[in-house]
Amino acid sequence: MQHPEPSRATRVRGKAARLVPGARSRARVEVLEREKAALLGERDRLRGRLEKAETERSRLRGRVKQLELRDDLGYLFVVTYGRSGSTLLQGILNAIPGYVIRGENRQMLAHLHEFHRLGTAEKREQRRQQRKHDLPVGGSTPVRPFYGMDNFKGQAALRDIRRLALDTVLRPAPETRVTGFKEIRWDDEDVERYVAWLCKVFPGARFVVNTRDLASVAQSKWWAETPDAAEQLAATEQRLLALAESLGDDAFHVHYDEYVADPRALKPFFDWLGEDFDEARVRGVLEERHSY
């Protein structure tokens, strides 16, 4: 049986019906919208996490940089006794671009020297005992009274002492080329051993010995109240000059009275440092009041 062909109006209504989304289409659109919103939310969350991660990475990079040992630094230490004019010399050195020479610290590092000396000596002694008793060298066990000291890490200690000193005492800036400190407490009779240790902690370290007319020093501040000031000062200066002699090219001797009278007396010292001598800059420092 042949069906009648739909009328034009019926065909138009059918076409329109197909163009209007049905319930299933609307539901699908809603699902897609929700998924889109969820994806956008997840994108924003990930962006936030990424920003936090970038911030943390920058912080960690800064921390790592702080922990890294700089191998681009030179080290200079001012060796002298009290009332020798060393604070003025400290000022002259700090006027050199790239120099950070800190002031006195009451020989804080001497305590670390003793720490390293004791650790090294005990390691040597424990290994001697192990060889004496036919025990494995460097293999102490918890039954031994000095368990572990046979493996004291001397080189690691030197490295970490340098890091500690740089981070807490010297604190060089990124643009610093040479750092160190000046100290007036070098009167220990074992000063040569201590200085040799400083050279291990600070590779390439150099030392400037600063002296002054001892009669003038003996009349200054606390020295004037010290009965045997002249004898103490003479013995200390002799010891420091002998130290400078033993260090050879790694030490230089300057005399306060000479460079105060004529700043050009420091020209050979600047040559030894490898720095340009700026007489005007030095004179500017000399015009400033230093110390107390």
C-alpha cells in the first residue's frame, strides 16, 4: 500500500524538531559544561601550585648558593698587637673595592683549631692502638671506648669550618674578592701552628703584620697600666716578625708610624696585594677617626 507523501507543513515541522536539542542533548551539554568548569578549576589549582613551586625553588637555590663554598675568594689576615693602629689599617683595606676585612673576634677560630687538632690527634692514636693490637684499622666497633674516633673526618672538618667562618664571621658579599679579619691576639707561643692551620682552612691565605713604635704603644690605654708592658710587647712583636719571616711571600710587614707620616709608604704593600695604590683614597681614610 502506498503511503501519501507528507505535506510541506509536516516536513517543516519535522525539520524544526530536529534542530531543537532534545533532553538528552541538553543533558550532554550540561555534562560538558561541568567538565569544562572542573578542568578550568584544576588548571587554576595547578597554576597556583606551580607558582608556589617556583617560589620554593628560588628559595632553595638561594639556600644552596649560601651553602656552596666559594672558590673565588682571596683571604687576608691582619696580625698585630693592641694599640698598634691596626683599626686604621683595617679601614684602609676596606676602602679597596671588593675587600671585606672584618674586625677582631677574640680569636674565635682558635677554638675550632683546638677542635680539629684534638680530633686529628685522637684519630691517629686510635689507629695506632688498632695496629698495636692487630685490629682492623679504621674499623672500630661499639665495644671500643673511643668508637668512631678512628674515622674522624679531618678534611670535612676543615671544609665545614671554612663554611662556618664565611657564613657567620666573615660574611662576604657577592662582589667581595678578598675577605679576612684583623686580630690583636696572636701572642700564643704556638702561633705558627695556628697560622699553618688557618692556611689549611683558607687556601691561599696571606698575612700582613702591623707594628708601631713600642714606646708609644706601651703608653697607650691599658698598656700604660701594665707593669711589664715593654717586655710583653717586645716579645710579641719579635714573635710576629718571626712568623712573617717564616711565611715568606705570604706575609708582608707594614709600620704604622711610616704610613701615617707618608701614605706613599704603603705603595709596596699594595703592590704585594696586587691592587692599585690610590693615594687620594688612602689619605681620605687617614682623615677619618678610627677605633675608640
